[in-house]
Amino acid sequence: MNPVAIVGTGQTRHARARDDASQAELVREAAARALEDAAIEPRDIDAVVIANMELFEGRAWPELWVGEAAFAAGKPCVKVATGGTSGTSGCIAGIHQVASGLFDIVLVVGFEKHSEGHTQTGMTLTDPYWDRAVASGAVGNFALSVSQYMAERGTTERQAAQVAVKARRNAARNPYAHLQMPALTVEEVLASKPLAHPLRMLDMCPQSDGACAIVVASGTRARKLNPRPAWVRAAATRHEQPFIGDIERRLATMRTLREAAREAYAGAGIGNPLKELDVAEIYEPVSYAELAWYEALGFCEEGQAGRLIEEGVTEMGGELPVNPSGGVLSTNPVGASGVIRVAEAALQIHGRGGERQVDGVRTALATGYGVYAWADAIVLADRP
Amino acid sequence: MSAGALRRPVYVSGIGESRPVPRDPRAIPEMVLEAVQAAYADARCAHTDIDAVVTASVDLLDGLTASNIAVTEVVDAVMKPETRISSEGLAAALHAAAQIASGAYDAVLVVAHAKTSMADYQGLTRWALDPIHVQPLGADFLACAGLQAAMLADGDPGAERRWAKVAAERRRAGNGTFLIPSSVEEILLSPVIAAPLREGMCAPLGDAACAVVLTAGSAAVRLTGVGWDLDSHALGERDLRRWDGLRRAFARACAVAGMDPRGMPIDLVEPSCFYPHEEEMFRAATAIGERAELSPDGGLFAGTAPVVAGLSRFAAAARGVRAGRAKRALAHGAWGPAGQGQAVAILQAGA
Amino acid sequence: MIRESAIRIPFRYAAGGAGSRFLAALRDERRILGARCDGCRRVFAPLRSFCSSCGASPLEEIALGPGGRVEAWTARADGTVFALVRLDGADTALLHRLVGLPGEPRRGMRVRARFAAERRASILDIAGFEPEEGASA
Amino acid sequence: MSAPVHVALEMDQSWRYAAPAAMARFCAGLKERRIEALRCGGCGRRYLPPRPVCGNCHLPLADWVPVADEGRLEAWTVVHVPILDPRTGRMREAPYGMGLVRLDGADTTLNHFLAQSDPARLAIGQRVRAVWREQLAGAIDDIRHFEVLA
């Protein structure tokens, strides 16, 4: 693929309800910040990609209404919608559009305003002959897979709670993060309200209102716009069969994420991700998922994820900090969540991470997760 | 190479359709499977030859969250990259072309589907309009088309009869799966549904699916020009008498193809016009001469479905080029109120 | 086999900064607010938080109408008439309904906003636009 | 800055969903308490729910095989949060047990309700059996739930 880099990022303050902003204004808030970060004007944007899940807000073709808030009026603009991977897939779409030669600069904006609809109900609007009759929302579905994963790997509730604590501690250094719980303890996570055994309230991501944008630029433009562009070394996507029961031991196997990561590492020349990646921003909707993803992403052997969190390997200051932003566990506007992963990974390479900056980041991983097991993996680096 | 050109040539190697019918008794995956299998057969390829999939569908039309879940298996996206462009089928094809040109993939399957028989289509389009200032009024895409037609008909007493003639002409060219008035007089007597538009003037909507295989490897039809555009959402902010978005999308497609928009020798034009007044705006925005053959198979007036329309026009244009009826053809897609979204593809004989 | 299934979900959309101000002014002041972009020299109806042409933000708030001219109208089979109304002082037209029509409307006719008696910060606080006194329909 | 205003809009739309032919046959079977899966001629995987093609092999499925209404519990949870049921517009009451059940004769698992909602009584590997409703309508919830066999 031709050289492409991320040269600017912007996101909104995320919250349970952003009553002060319409969907369009939320999109504008993130888009304007990304332009400011990249030091470009609206006229510099050649095309726009929007990422959003329409039924969560009850909108058909939401890009029609919010497109101009993303500076898209009179420009090429399409919407990408693939469940939880909408944001990462939207970023990959922007990357492909720039690499195609069609555009020099593409703005990708993901957003969601969960407070305006009923997301858990929206998520049950799947197959009307099967899923809809026996739906239990994202929490129940995830809990099923967690029961298998725990039985198979011996993962403990305490290890998962440590992931939840790490996420919220990191989020406290991120001024944009939704949940701000700097002093959260493992005991508090374990004492939080049961949602679907063994998942508790604090094991889960919140539902957030928010938007995030990235500026994708061609090689020549990127060098002019940013002293440290975040170059796209590789990007891979895998989708999976449609029903939860189709997927063999979902969290333990996760063949989509494994395969997407394998392809992305091969494209980026990464042999040992734990050593060669400097930071990772991964899409973990549940504390347990982060542990499962450590294995699928090759950070450790199968069954060793619990050890990784216990030994602080993925903490700030550890060998491979995972989710310095606080992750999806701290902020989850679905259509934006994948864009946030990519933006935060890029921010680490730009060296603009503020209090959540990891020292000397040269290579970063961003991942997306959606539906039952769809996955994206993107490797960014400080060199093309 | 500077921005504005496709870095790798893109070819159309396979086309398959589940033709529009008023009410297809089958489920969406079954309609889509027919189109995909036909496209593979046409491309003489196996599912293992396809690197990636781009789908086009809209959740609210399908009554499903992430409606691409329902078709993941039939579009052959299991353990493959799939991107859903939930705007319009032609925009999905143009994105697939960008994927190939980027070097990411060598063969991409593009699939669009919609079943308007499932639900009250115009009722659902209300949920696409600004929920603060417009949706509470009860307006829908049909009302937006009516306002656009009204702008064009103003001071033009011959417009209604002229449009009826266009609709009748297109209908005669199309085949007869849709029971619709086809004479000018019948059309002019059909009920007014959004004045000045009458029922008989509208392209009949039904159920359809379309699949196209795009490749980096040479084939009989080459995709040389791609362009798309999103205009302002509010009707009152646009000059509704003109499709400026289409003008921009067309200019971009010509630039990508390395051609002068005014001197474009296009022999075959396949516009996505759901109403006859749109055909007039289409001609004005693209400056397509009278010499070009326009919608020889009746275009959308032979029956169509939203989202699928643009990709089906792409398929029709590719068939024309492949059959040698045209050296160069243009396909058009449109979505949103009064054609807010616009997409253009330019196809020509390959290799 | 066909199964009919309904989806009943209540949605609640934030009107946002500009939208809230616009709707509150309809409710509290019976005024229709627009926005002026100094860069584009364009006055938008209704009020908006950024210019859709040049992207400038914020924009200057300005009162429009309540009179204006019909730029285009369409009638649905059920008799509802939608119109694009160019309010006095505005460069863009507002989409709304026409009411109280003695006959068929026509392009260019003068209309005036009729406010609803009970107003709840909604675009429907304007019940519709009706022909101005003395304006022939 | 004025106080935030919201616009409330109620969606009430209905859709007519056509069942794939294989799903229609499967549902007809349920009316007679019969469960069938489709076996892929390529990889041999026996699919529940039935569907047009095998996603792994991209081969059309046509080979029906019988499946028992008993099987093995492969995953379970007890859901404590009520959710809005989109079909009724009402909240579905909690707590309730959910499981992934591998029915004897199928290779994929079926997600469904469990009779038990006490975590202490649920474990992966338990044998479970379908509890059918008295009135069968030809839908997956003709099975009220699965109960753990002693």
C-alpha cells in the first residue's frame, strides 16, 4: 500500500449525556479539533468518512444530517457502519481512500449519542427468527463467552477486576475520558452490581455520548503537516459468522482478531509484538475481553493473560502499556470508539499524549471489535 | 503521482443481479446469494479468489441493527475484510475501486440490497431528515422530491406533460414485472402524491440485490472515473433546481479519468433517476449530449430499490460496454433527500 | 414464511446549542431566529451553530420574518402542504407547512408564521405559515 | 446559552421479515417438536440455525440431519439487568438464565433461556433438555427454556 499517515486527531469530551450538543454539534466539536491539531483549514479536506450505528439513534443515513458538521458539504462523503468496528473500519476506509491516490487528505469522524436512544434494545434488533426471541443484549451475550473463557483458562474475577481498575486509573489522566474514577479499587469492582454473571457493572464499558476524528494524509502532505506523522504500516479486517453460537469458544479462540493481527504484524514486520510494540489501544468492551485479546494479539501464551495484568506488564510504565487512554472500559460512544483507538495510538506517536503519553513510542497497535467477533488491527509507526 | 488519479487500474470482471420485483417472497440473504453466485459465475471466479467485500445496505430499511450481519455468509465475508458503506451501492463500488487502487486488495466483491416491500419506505425516510427542524413536520423523501419538482415546474407549464412522456418512454423500454400506468394520459390521470408529482411519474420501488466483482487484473470493462459528493442537508440551503452535487461528482470522475467534462464522448448513460424531473437535472449537471443513449432498458423505471439503484446502473453500464454497444459509459447513483448524495462512475472498454 | 415485527423505541434528540436557542425563542418569544455568516455574507434560516458553506463558527444570531415568501410548495395526498419559505431577511429557505389556505398556494405568495397557542419548544410551535393579510392565494 | 431542549420522537415502524426457506422448514419442524440442522457438504459442519450457505466453505446447504432436543451446556450466565423487549416495548424481567447449548447432532450451539437462574446450580458440561410450550407456534421460543438434567 502507498504511504499514508495520520497527522491530526480530535475528540469531544465524552459523557453519559451530552445534552448541550446535537449530534451534528458533537461531530463538529471533534472535527474542528482534528483540523486544529493538523493545522489545516476546512478547504484542505478532500473527502470525509463518517462512522456511526444508525439504529442506536434511530437515524437512517445519518451522514446526510451530520455530514456538513464534518466539513463534508460539497465534498465526497460516505458512511461506514459495521457495529463496534465502525470506527476502526471507518479509519481503514479513509486510509484506503488516501492510498488510492484519489485524495490527499481525508477526515474520518466517528460518533454516537447513546443517550438519545435505547442501545441495548437496538442491539437486539438482529435476526427476527432467532436472536430477537432470545436476546439478552451485549452484556448477556458477552457473559456467555466469559463463562467459557474462565473455565478454559482459569482466569479469576480478581484478574478481570485489575483490568477494570487499570482502565479507570489511566482514564483519570485523560481529560476527554467519560468515566473518571482515579481511586477505584479491585474490591470496589468485585462489589459492584451484578449485571450478568460473572460480569459486574464495573467490568463493563459505559455507554457514552461522544465523537472522535482523525486526519489521514498522503505521504507528501503528511511530512509537511506533522513533524512526527503516525504512518500506517498495516491494516487488516476479518468478519465472522452471524450467530453467537456459530463461533467455537469465542473468547478463547477469537480467530478473527488472531488472523487480523497476524496479517498486520506481517505487514509491519513485527515478530514479537510484546517487545516490538510500544503501546496498544485495544477495543475491550469488557474487562475479561482485554485478557482474551492479550492472547489473541500474541502478547502472551494462551492462559498467561492473567499473569500479564498481575505483573503490571500492560500498566503505564510496564513493558507494553495497553490503553493509556482508559480504553473502551472508560469511554464508549460505539461509532467513535474505534476512531478513538486509532486516534490515541496516533497521538502516542505524535508525542502529544499529555499526561497519558508513554515515553518513546515508535510503534503502536490499535484494534477494533464488533458484533460477535468482528475484528480490525492497525499498526502505526513513526516511520513509513 | 499526484492526488486525483487511481494509482492502479480497476476492472469490472463480474456482474450479478437479483432483478427488481415488486415483492420478492425470499429473505434478503437468498436474494443476495442469487446475485453473488451470478457475479462469481460471470467473473468465472471462485469465492477463494475474492480478497475483500464491500456491502451497501441501510439498517432502517432492513429493520436490523448492523444489517450486514444477516448477509455475512452469503456475501462471502467470513474471515475476510468487509466494509459496509451504508450510503448507496454505487458509492460502495467506488470505495471498492479505491481499495484496489490503494494496493490493499486485488479482487473485491461489491454487494447492495434492499427490500422496500418489507416496510413503509417513505415512512422510514422521515428518520433521515434533521430531527430538530424537519422530522416533526412529517416530511419524507417524497415530499422533498415534490418540492424539487415544484421548483423546476414553476413557470414551465409544459413540465408535467413532458415528465409524463419521459416516464412513459422509460416504462415502455423496461420489462413488465411492475404493474404501472405506461401511457402519457394514464400517467397524467394518476393520483397526485407530492404535487406536481403523480404516482405514475415515479420509478416503481421493489426488492432487489446486485453484486459486482472488481479486480486489479485486466477484464473487458475498465473503471476509469470515480466521483462522489454530499450536498447540504437542508433543502432551503441548496439551489434545488440544480444537482450541484452531481456536477461536482461528475467533474471529479472526469478528472480522475483524465478527461475534459465538456468533451466527453460518452455513448451510454445510466442515471439513477427516480422521477422524470431528475433526468432533466441529470442532463444539465453532466452536460450529456443528445447523442448518448440514455437508460435503454428503462433505467429505474423498469423497477428498482433504493441503495441498489446506483450499483444496478453500474452493472447496466458495464454490460453495455462489454457488449460493444458503448465505448464509454457513465453510471450514476443518488441518495438522500432531493439527491443530496451523488455518485458517478465512468466505464470504458478495458485493456 | 413472513413474520411482521414492530420496533417501538422512543428517541430523544438534543437540539444542541443553536437548536435549543432557536426552539426556545419560538416558545418564549414567538421569534424565528437565523444565523449570519460574515465570511459568506449569507443569512441562514433557521439558526445554526456553524456555516455549512465555509465552516465558520459561531455565527451571529439574527431575527427573521415572521413574514416571507413561498419558494416552492408540494401537497401530499392527505392534503398536507409542505413549503420552502424564504423568511424576510434570510438567504436560505425554511422547510415548513402551509395552513389556512383559501385555495391552491402559489410560488412567490406572501405568508406569515402562525404560532401555536400551546408551545413546547418544537418546530411545531409554528403551526404553519398562512397567507398574509391581503395576500391573494 | 439557553437550557438544553430535546425533541422527542417515537419510532413505531413495522417490517415484514421473510424467512429463508431453510428457516421456514426448521420452524415448521418445531411445531412438531422436531429439530433439524443443515450439514455442509464441504466441511461437514452441522448448522443451527439453518441458513442458505456455509460461511466457511461458501457452499449452499441442503443436507438436513436430525438433532435431539437434549444436549450439553457449553456456556451460561444469569442476567440481572432487565432489557427493553423490542417486540413488545416492555421490559423483560430479570434475573433469568441464558446458555449456549450444543444439541446432540449439531456442531454449532443454540443460545436460549435456562430454567435455572442460580449460578451455584449451573456448570459447563451439564446435560440439558428442552422444555417445550404446550401451544407450539413454529418459533424458536416454542422451547420455553432448557432445564438441567439431574
